[in-house]
Amino acid sequence: MTDRTNCGAAKYADVEAVFAAIKAGDLLDVHEIGHALVDQLSPKPWPLKTLSDLAYRAYVVRGITLGLGDAAAGRTVPQEEVERRFGLRKEEEE
């Protein structure tokens, strides 16, 4: 078994911490990023069988993390406005 204690991956508490480190520029090495993500990703509910599985899962988790950050910062659009913009809601009849 490979000893990864010196690769830096063990210092991240969760996937969000990994992405925060990437965003801050503290985690740049692709190998270290890969180790950090694999260490944090549980096989449930998505079993990781290929590198594509890992890439997709990282993409989804990153999108959720960024979306939660936007929501916390108030960068959101109300549901009614989205429906209006995409023509999914009929204008109220007067």
C-alpha cells in the first residue's frame, strides 16, 4: 500500500475544503488534488469505477459548493423570476 501521508491530501477535512484550497491557490498539483478528492469521496452513493466517474463527481460537488456559496452571498434569482424569464409561467391576468 502506498504511503500518502506526505502528499498533503490528509489535511483536508472534506471535499469543500479541497475545493476551497484549489480556489485559494493553495492546492495546484494535479496529483495532490486527485489524492485529496479520492480520500474524501465515499463510494456511496456513487461508486467510482473510472476516472470519468471521479471527474464527474468532482464537477458535481464543485458546482454544488459554488452554488451554496452564491446562495450564502445572496447571488440568487427567485423561482418566479426564473420561470418568467424562460417562459414557464404565464403572466398574471388582470
